[in-house]
Amino acid sequence: MTTMETRIAKLPCWARERIAGLEHQLAAAKLDIAQQDGTAETDTWLERRHQQPGRPLPKGASVRFGPDDHWISARRRGDRVEIYSARRLVIHCDSGSSLELEDKAPPDFRSPKETAP
């Protein structure tokens, strides 16, 4: 039992019943909201690093990072994640379950003569 569950178990019966009723109402309200905004059966969650629970987004939603001129977009497709970018990406593998994407500006392919004033 968690600390909160232990504290609730020590309350009088009427208080425990009231808390159970409020928890039921909260769960019903969350389900209703999820069904209204299309996130009841989602595969996409908006969260801060390793914080649970995240905010559900509609199933198949894309998440976009960055300003208009160098954005990165990601979305879930089955058991894969598709990632697109306005510019070149460099992949850095941190471990078997983590990677970082680096947004790189395209190289300037002009010769030094073309760039001179």
C-alpha cells in the first residue's frame, strides 16, 4: 500500500466512500474527455522527459519541434517512428534504447571563389 492508501484506509467509512466516489467521477471525466478529443485509444503522448502520465494526443498525431525554418517532425507508424526534418539530421546513438537527433544546417557547397565578395 502507498502512503496515501494507508492514510485513506484509516479514515471513517463515510470518508472512504466519498473518496471512492470522487475517484470514480474523475476516471469517468478523464474517459469522457479522451473520447471527445479522439485520444481514447491513442498511440501518441505529450510528456516531459520520463514523467507519467503524459497528455494524450489523437492517434497517429505528428509532433513537431523547432521554428519554421528548421523543424523536426515525428509520428508513430505501427512499431516504428517516422522522423522528418526541414534540414539534414545526424543520429547519435546513446544506448540500445536511446538516441539523439542533431539538426544540421546544410553545408555550403559553393566554392571559395563563389563566396568571395
